[in-house]
Amino acid sequence: MKTSQEKLVAPAETAIDRVGEAKINNPLSLGRFVDEDEAVLVHISRSNVELQGKGGSKRRAFFEPAGPRSRVYYDPSKTKCAIVTCGGLCPGLNDVIRAIVMTAVHEYRVPSVLGIRFGLAGFIPEEGHDIVELTPERVSRIHEFGGTFLGSSRGPQDPEAIVDALERMNVSILFMIGGDGTMRAASAVIREVVKRRLSISVVGLPKTIDNDIDFASPSFGFDTAVETATMAIKGAHVEATGAPWGIGLVKVMGRDAGFIAAQSALACQAVNFVLIPEAPFDLLGEKGFLAALDSRMKRRGNAVIVVAEGAGQDLLDQTSRTDASGNKILGDIGGLLKGEILAHFKAQGIDATLKYIDPSYIVRSVPANANDRIYCSFLGINAVHAAMAGRTNLVISRWNGRYVHIPIDLVTRGKKRILTDSNYWRAVLESTGQPATMRND
Ligand code: ATP
Ligand code: MG
């Protein structure tokens, strides 16, 4: 997928912060330690490699590989960890939690891993949430379930109050699993930790079901989301072909990026229109969506439409409503399309049969599939290795097929989008047969 990740990264932007010098021998007995000189090239296309190499290889950007180091910063027997999950649900959250606990306790033998309940609110005493001691026994089967074992929440929490809680509980390492908001919260916590000169490491695990975070390709849970969305689309296809003038309309997640819609369409090969936020469209007019749908219906008698929730927002009455974390509340594009499509055919005396399926909450709450389980395990395992080695202010991600350390600032810098002039989007259009653009101008 060609995405905005093509922006060049400078070598200085990949440096990973450390809490202090790692002086203690790593207690791990199996496997190999990462060679500190090893590095993973950020940009692998020849043009980018050449562009960066012009000033010598020092101009090339590398990510630090993830994995266990021969020396650790924290004394394992005296290290307390904490895990928090924030924002919306995504398949794989429990797998990440489980892997962190298992690695910390079994591999490093840390005495305690605390589970913070219901997102950042769990740090705030007035909220009254309990703290759970995450033992291997307690988490051994949580990966069989969707959602997050710890619960989640939105809404602002004071970084000072969060660090107060970390100090009170004597936590050395905090793992924060969440989306862009959570990564920004992690940065704020780290600034407070640095201000107080504490030796607390904060490691982020970026979560986005929309697959819109830079430098995570793809993000965990995305594979499961596509697989689940595909089942809904198959249902829509059956409905559409089983009735005269049958139309199946499926709304999937994708606030600013239409990756789930596009990828599911590619997987199904039964979708006739994919509508994504990156490709604005007109409803009316000669080249608009309704004209294209009309033409398809008159040729083939049925159609399957997949729309990302953030598509066509310019067609809806704009409100400035936001959720507790300040995220814009989107207008209901699925509802609008349903009404407009039925009215369009009704005006011609045609009673179209439209089945509208919104699998969003199923897509995000199912347990992870096999691929995502493995992916999430490695993310959790590597998060523990990074933190024990004293790394901080970073996320764990998979990049160019390797697990790497990426500074938090780099992943929150931009958001990944589908480029509508890419071969990827062209493949989607070829699979649907929809016009390259559905705009009149
Ligand atoms: P999702 O992708 O599901 O939206 P998210 O992590 O972006 O996940 P949010 O609810 O936006 O979810 O944010 C998670 C938590 O981080 C919330 O408690 C929110 O208040 C906090 N947060 C968001 N942005 C910041 C910020 N700039 N500084 C401090 N805290 C923040
Ligand atoms: Mg967010």
C-alpha cells in the first residue's frame, strides 16, 4: 500500500530515549541478544535510499531493532510494571496484555504487573476504579475473548495526576496501549516524568483499527477487522443478489482513512462501490454516485456498496460535536446513502430492496485472528524487552518486516491515508468497476 509513509525521515528523528545506562546482565537464558550496532533501514525504495545516501550513509535513517538487550536498566526483581488500554476497542488488545504479562513475569521474573482499569481514568483516585494484579494465571485465557480485559475510556486526565499515581504505586514501567490520543497522552506523561527526574519508562503500543497510524504496517487488529468486515460484505452480496433491484450497503469503520473498506473490497471481489474519506464524491449530477449506481443497477440488477464511516462527510450537515476526548462525532453517511438511494429509484417508480448492514461494533470487538494473535504477541514481548533495557518514549511496531523501536513523536506526526493516485487504489477501483471519480467538476 503506497501511503503517506513515503515522507522522508531524518536520522535524528529515529533516536530512542533512555531512562539511564543499562548495567545489569539480562537474566534471559534463551535466544540471542540484539546487537546494538544492528539497525533497520527506514526507507527501502531505491530512490529514497539514494536520496538519503547522497551525504553518505550517515544521512540514512534507521530504526533500532526490537528485542532483548544483553544488559537491562531495571533490576528485574525490584521492577513493577503497569498496563493501561485507552480509546476504542480493537481486536488483539488482550493478546498484547497477555504477552506483556507473560514476558515480564516468566522471562524477567518481575514481581508485579498492575492492570489499570478503564483507561487513564483508572489512575485517578476520585474515579474509584480498582487496580488488578495481572498474574499469568489471570491472563492465560484472555486472548480467547475480544475487547480489553482491563476496560477502556476516553476523556482528558491530568498527566500530573497520572504521574502522581505512578509514584504512589512505585511503578517503574508503564505500557500504554491505544490510539493517537493515547500516544499524545503518553508524551504528556513522559514530559511530566522527565520534569520530576523520575526513572519511569513509558512504552506505547499503537492501536488503530483504521490502520491509519504512520509506521505500523499494518496496525494490529486490522487483519481481523478486514476478515470480519468481509463476512458482513458477503452477507450483503447474498441479500443483493436475492431480491429484485437488490442493493447491499455495508458501513465499516474508517474515520479518516478507508483501509478497512478498500481491503475488504479487495478480499471479497463482490463489491461494486467503495466509498472512502480520501475520495470525495457527489451524490447527484451526471457523474455523481447515484448516476453510477443507477447505471450499474440497470445493467446488472443488483449492487454491493461498502462505505467507510468518514466518507462523504461534506454531504452531511456539519456539526461541531465532539466526544469526551475531543474527537469529532461523524455524521451518519450510511443512513444518508440509504435514504438517497431508495428515493432515487422511487422517483422512477422502482422499489429497490436495500439491506443496510453496519457491522462496526462486531468488527472491533471480536477476538484476534491467528495472524493478529502472533503479531500482538511479538508486540507485547518486544515492549517488555525495550522497557527492561531502559528505553522510553517509544512505540513498538513492525516495519519492513522487522519489529522496531520508533519514537512516539514520529508516529503521532502524521496519519496514514490511501493515496488515490496509487496502484493500490487503482486495484480497488478495478475490482469494483466504479468510475475513477464520482465528482462532476
Ligand atoms: P482511538 O483511536 O480509539 O480514538 P485514542 O487513543 O485516540 O484511541 P482517545 O479517547 O482519543 O483515544 O484518547 C485516549 C486518552 O488519551 C483519553 O483519555 C484522552 O483524554 C487522552 N489524550 C488524548 N489526547 C491527549 C493529549 N494531547 N494530551 C494528553 N492526553 C490526551
Ligand atoms: Mg483517536
